[in-house]
Amino acid sequence: MAGRQRIVIAKPGLDGHDRGAKVVARALRDAGHEVIYTGLRRTPEQIIMTAMDEDASFLGLSSLSGAHGHLFPKICKLLTEQGMGDVIVFAGGIIPESDREALYDAGIRAIFGPGTSTEEILSFIDEAVQKPSGVSVESGWKWQGL
Amino acid sequence: MNPVGNGRGCEGLNRRLLAKTLSEIENRQLIPKRHEGLIIAFTGSPGVGKSCLIDRLIYEWSTTKTIAVLAVDPTSPLSGGALLGDRIRMTVLDEPELGKQVYFRSVATRESSGSVPSIVGDLASHLFSEGFDMVLVETVGAGQSEMRCAALANKIIVVEGPSRGDIIQAEKAGLLELADLVVVNKSDLPGASKVAHEIQSSLNLTDTAPNIVLASAQTGEGIEELAEKILLTKSSVKTNRARIRERILMWHENKLLHRENFDYVIKQISSGELSFEEGLVILSD
Ligand code: B12
Ligand SMILES: Nc1nc2c(ncn2[C@@H]2O[C@H](COP(=O)(O)OP(=O)(O)O)[C@@H](O)[C@H]2O)c(=O)[nH]1
Ligand SMILES: [Mg+2]
């Protein structure tokens, strides 16, 4: 196992769907990680500050409202600018296949849709800690599924 | 790094470095030099409004003081994981200017048993060395173990709420006696002043009763007065013995937790290879 990670789960933008984010937060807790959930309607700047102050090694973004294309890359860029390029970013929610390539290019290492199992998310975390997978690392590595 | 205290603000502070260093301390890779400073602990049952009160109080204090918050939540003994949920209540962190004056950090109890892990003392030491004027500690707030915050804090603020009406249980008495000040929060709800009176009359039996303040973190009623009273309150002499007691207990627990064979002995007892008594003997030599 990856050992205990500090993981921030964030809801950027105006999206009010929080069930998935909470389910994931609890699942990660039950797997032995320390999880900080940001609550709804956070700006990219607020999310960066939370990840920084809480010394998160992982940042999980959740969006079901369709704003991921704009918000997620902005968060990735801000992380790099703030010297937090080693933080590993992953995402979930309603994210159409056609939008995913751009998000991987921005440095996001995994995208999980509805119905994702906890087991898969945990396997991703185990693998990501062993790969060069920080948001600003140009390794090209991304999660390929179980 | 520049010191940030004494109202000079957090401008020179490298928050990223601060956060990383605190992690090293938490993971026991680093032991900070002792630095004294004002530690105020907020304790009370889950849901009474500790986080919301701290948020409100920071608005009052942070114009003149640099403040760090260490908010403790319980680690699940089974999984070792934790959901750290106090940060959600901190609206002050979203303020463009004030937010920069405040450092907020969620802390899990990890292996420690009290509602304030001893590591909080080390984290606070480092924050003081970085120039913070005061450190506010939010405890887990679970029954008897709450007393443990006495080992670390200079002032203990016990938070109560209404709805709890008649259940200011006897088991709370110990904690209330340790209080330097009692807040009855949610004064916007019915029953708050009744609770305040009940506490008042139960505490009046002792000679040095703490102040009791009614406040509402929701409406802001009473917050200004509360902020002032907390700073003026002197922690009383009578609580000193209790503090020393908690410190000794914490010291002992730490010694035990960091014995190399601690986990091993637990395993041996649970698998039946050692009796409980035999385990204790091994752990106490
Ligand atoms: C429940 C629901 C609601 C509830 C939300 C309750 C709540 N507090 O969450 C309510 C009724 C409030 C609601 C409102 C709206 N909804 Co709605 N809602 C849904 C619905 C039916 C289910 C979402 C859900 O909770 N699923 C259960 C959870 C557990 O699954 P999940 O969120 O997908 O999370 C899983 C994975 O995605 C992943 N995951 C998610 N986040 C993350 C994060 C990380 C880090 C990781 C690793 C994984 C991960 O892991 C989770 C576990 O497997 C979906 C349709 C659907 N089938 O998805 C529509 C849906 C999301 N809603 C939709 C819309 C349009 C709306 C509304 C705008 C109006 C409307 N038409 O109903 C409002 C907007 C609300 C707002 N302010 O944003 C659309 C979004 C369309 C889009 N993206 O283009 C959907 C897709 C329905 C549809 N087909 O049109 N909604
Ligand atoms: N009505 C009312 N609700 C409050 C007040 N303060 C906090 N709450 C609510 O009480 C709940 C718990 O608050 P929180 O600060 O998280 O409690 P904690 O567990 O003690 O930290 C939240 O839903 C708050 O909105 C108050 O003064 N009045
Ligand atoms: Mg709280």
C-alpha cells in the first residue's frame, strides 16, 4: 500500500453535486488516508491555498456540472506557479471522453466516472506514488484502469 | 524566513515551507526547539460550534495578531485514516486580506489517545518560532479525554450549546472545572440561556468559577465580548495541578507509544501468546 497520504478533495466552481466527492473522501479515509474535504463552491485560488497549508500530496477534483474544461487546467497551472508541481492531481465526476485528453495534458493523472469502485481509486494512488506523477512532471504517465 | 508576529502580518511567510516542516514534525522526523506562546484550546462536544466560533473570533483578533489554528479530528483506530472536516467552517480563510494573516492546519489524532495529541505542542512550538502570536487548538471533543488539552493550553475555553439542556452530565464536571471560560454557543436558539444558568449554578458551588458567556457564531451576537474576555481571562491557579497531572499522563503515554515493542506486545496478547499481565510486565520494564 502507498502509506498514509494527505489528500485534499475539492469541489471547484458553482457545481452543487457533492455526493460523489463525499463518497470518495470517506472511502479514502477508510483506506487509511488523511482526507480534507473543501466543501462546495471553491475557487481555484482557495483550493491551492488549502492544498498548500494542509501539505497535501494528492489533490482530487470533482465536477459534475461541465465546468471541468476551464477550472481543472487552471488549478493545475496555479499549482505549478506556486511551486507545488509535485502534488498529484486526479479527478472524477461527469467528464466526457472527448474532454479528457486536454485534462491529461494539463497534468491530471486519472479521471474517474460514475460507478468507479473504491478499489480502482486506491490502486491508482498506490501506483501514482511510485511513478513520476506530480502535476508539472512531463512524464506522460497516466492511469490506464485496472 | 521573516518573523510574522506582532501584527506585522504573514507577508514574509513561506507557507509551503511552513506546511512541509509541520508535516515533518508530525511524522516525527524533526523535533522543534521549544518556543513558548499563547495556546488557547477550544473544547466541547462535536457539533456545539467550536469551529464556527474560532472562525468568528479570528475576525476579531486577526487585525492585530497573527493566528494559527490547529484543528484536531479523530483518526479511525481501525483504518488509521481520518476525515478532517473543520476547515469547511473557516470563512475567514476566504477573505482576500485577513485570510493571508491566518494559517489553518488540520491535525489527525493518529496513535495518540487524548483529544489533543501531544504532537500539537511541538507543532505550536514551531509556529511560535515562525512568529505567530497565538495558536488556537480545536480539540476532538469527546468525553473524558478532553481533559488532555490541559497539558498543552494556556487557556481552556469550554464550548457548550443549548438543546443539550439537562444533560450537562456529571462526567462533564471535571472539564468544566478546568475551564478558564465557558461559552454557551447558539444563543440564537431557544434554551441557550437556560443552559448558561444551569452551568452558572453548578459552578457557583466552587470558589473560583469561570466566566460564562452567551454567544452565537451564527448571528455574531456576543462574539466581540467573548473575544475580549478570552484575552483578559487569566488561567487560574487551581487548574494548575490538573494541568501538571495531564502533562505527566501525556508524557507517560508518549513513552509507551514510542516503545519499539508496543505494537508487538499488542499482537502477542491478541493472538494469545502472552497473557495481558505478561504483556504489561514486558511493557513496564
Ligand atoms: C443526484 C443528482 C443531483 C442532486 C445532487 C445532490 C447532491 N448533493 O449531490 C440534485 C437534485 C441537487 C441535482 C441538481 C442538479 N443537477 Co444533477 N444529478 C444528479 C445525478 C442524478 C446523480 C449524481 C450523484 O450523486 N451520483 C452518485 C455519486 C456517488 O456519483 P458521482 O458523483 O458520479 O461520483 C462517482 C464518480 O463520478 C467518481 N467521482 C466523482 N467525483 C470524484 C472526485 C475524485 C477525486 C475521484 C477520484 C472520483 C470522483 O467517484 C464517485 C464514486 O463512484 C446526476 C446523473 C448521474 N447519473 O450522474 C445528475 C446530473 C449530474 N445533474 C445534472 C444537472 C444538469 C443538474 C442541475 C443543473 C439541474 C437539473 N437538471 O437537475 C442541478 C444543478 C445543481 C447544482 N447546483 O450544481 C446533469 C449534469 C449535466 C452535465 N454535466 O452536462 C446530470 C449528469 C444529469 C443529466 N444527465 O443531465 N442533481
Ligand atoms: N443556530 C446556530 N448554529 C450554529 C452556531 N454555531 C454553529 N452552528 C452550527 O452547528 C453546526 C456545527 O458547527 P461546528 O462549528 O462544525 O461544530 P464543532 O463540531 O464543535 O466544530 C454547524 O451546522 C453550524 O452551522 C450558532 O451560533 N447558532
Ligand atoms: Mg469542528
